[in-house]
Amino acid sequence: MMVSDILDLPEFKEVKILAGNQNVTNRIKWVNILEILDELSRLHEGEFLITTAYGFDFHNINNTYDLVNYLSNKRIAALALQVGFYVDKIPDKFIKVCNEKGLPLLCLPPSVSFSEITRTLSKRLFEEEERQRTRARMADELVEQILSDSPPGQELIRQKYHELSFDWSTPFVVSMLHVENDKINSQRLRGNLEFYLNQQNLKYILSITHGELLIFISLGCCGDKLSQVFSLITDNLKRYIENTRFYFGIGEAVNSISEAKLSLMQAQKVVDFFKRGFSPDKNFMTYHDLGIFKLLIEIPEKVLTSFYDEILGELCAYDNRHSAELLKTLDIYLENGNITHTAENLFTHRHTIRYRLAKIKELTGLDVENGKDRMTLYMANLIKKLLP
């Protein structure tokens, strides 16, 4: 249920929204009543806060900014103030601050009963939660079938699972979310993701299948804005799972249910790429973004290991015997191709870098200045990063 939905309820016919119209699509997860604005630390994201604001000094502008900032940072769905008891009128300054922060502000007249509102909203939220549970079970069942060895036809799925409102007529991608923390509750994470996906009005199917959180996203509603969609999702998730590494692997777009498994396999490979420590500054990546690694991850590990040992094995052994930094020097030099930049990166003299490059040539028989040799060294160096 969104904030805008409650304004259509009979119990809210006298309620007016004074600020934050740009965020009336905020989703309400629960109702919280505080007559006195204390114990705010117990508020949670998505709550609809109702209060009489007893004892609150609206004329103190610092108090006003602090309160609205706090509630905005808590990401509550909306704030409802009841007038006529302790507040005769909500000050214009307070309304202005709520507008600036995008916090939906509702004015409740004295005639509105807290208990009646709470009862109505709780009932609606319970009904919606039941619908979400049903949708979740249906989504899990559907994804299991799609990823089976004999997936059902597209028309059959369209008829049987029409309640999921997924657009099968347009291309879609399959993505996989991996969180590096086993203590994160997957069901709560699922609920938060649904919250964010609904905010962006996406057509999606969200499922927990074989312990993995998968999202089918129709490109009909986001098209070439897929990167923007995942950027917004990850920004929101960072607030929910703080200090925890997570990332999305995204497969390439496919056109039919029979190709869904391919997109998922690609998403899994991107997740595996992240797990190996690549791109630590990113939270999502498409299979297309892997570039040359798309080729390398398709090659059997035994073949990659053999190639690496053949090209850089002796270099690795030399580093271990002499506590040298030949591999590290090669890695940095291959990235920038410049002796000065490499020296600066390693905080050493250019003559030392020249000596190391000569030693690399002696041990490998390959010259970094030769185009073909450089490519061989570059591939072996990439494989070093890819191997466990």
C-alpha cells in the first residue's frame, strides 16, 4: 500500500496532504503511533508515523530541521500530524522543510480516531501481506518450472501465472543477488527488494530458488535504463545492509522462457567473477561487462592453470624464493605501459623497474615491448587473477 492509496480510504476523507507530494508513492510497511515524539530510534523504514506532537516546539526552526532530517534519514513512508489538541495549525515553516526533504506530511483533523485509522490500515496491510505471500509462493513455483529441464510453454505460463503481471512479450533479463553475510534474512531482503522495485514501477518476478535470490526484469518498462535501475536498487540496499558486501550479476537479455536458464547462467558467472575479488568498487555488472573474461571463464580451469604455469610459473617461483615483486611489477606495467607511472605506483626508482622488466624477459623469454609477447603476458596475468 502506498501513501497515495490511503487518501482514497473512507476513513481518510477529511485528511489532507500538505507536503511531500513527490513521494506519495512511498510504500507503507506498518503503522506506528507516538503521541509524544520520543523513542524515535525505534522507527523503521516504511512506517507510517501518526502523532499529536505533544510537547514539540514547532517554532524552534532547529528542532524542525532536526526532526524532519531524522525522519527522512529513517526513510519513514509518511508523517501524519493531528491538529486541534496540542497543535492548532501546522506551521508553514514545518511544511516547507517537509517539502524540501520530500517527506509526505498529512494533516489529521480532531475528528479522526487514531484507533479507527490504525484498525483500517492494519487490516489493509495484513491483506496486502497475504497477497504478497501468495505472489511469493507463486513466483518461486514459476521460476522452479522455468529453470527445470522441461520448462512449460510461454502461453501456458501466461495463463496460469497471470496474477504476477509479468510482461512475457518483451525481452527480459535474469539477475542474481549475492550477499556476503549469511546472517542477512533472505525473506526480509526479498521484501525490501520488492519495495524498491515497486517504487520504480517495474515488471518483475522475484524469487528465492535453491537458496539464491533471482530477479526476472522485463525490459519493456525500463529499456536502456537497466543500469540506472540497478544503480537505484543498490543505493537503497546499501542503507538496509550496511557494512556488508553484496553484488548483482545480470545476464544478457533473452526473448523467451526457454532462454531464461542461459541468462541465469550468465548472471551466475558474473557473481562468481565478483566472488574472486574483481571490481570491489561495484555492486552490479552485466555479463556483457565482463569483456575478455567472458572467454576465459568458459575455459576449463585445468587448461588455464597449465597456461599460467607455462608462462608465469617461473616468475612466481622466483618471487617466492627472493621475496621479489616481479609479478606485481608486471601487473602494474601491463595496466599502464609506462615505466614512470609504474615506478610511482610502486614507490621505487625507474631504473629498478627497468631491471625488473629485464629480469621478467630473462625468466619468461617474453619481452613486454613486443606486441605478441605482451599479449601473452597480459593473458597469463588475467588468468592469475581469475584462478582461485
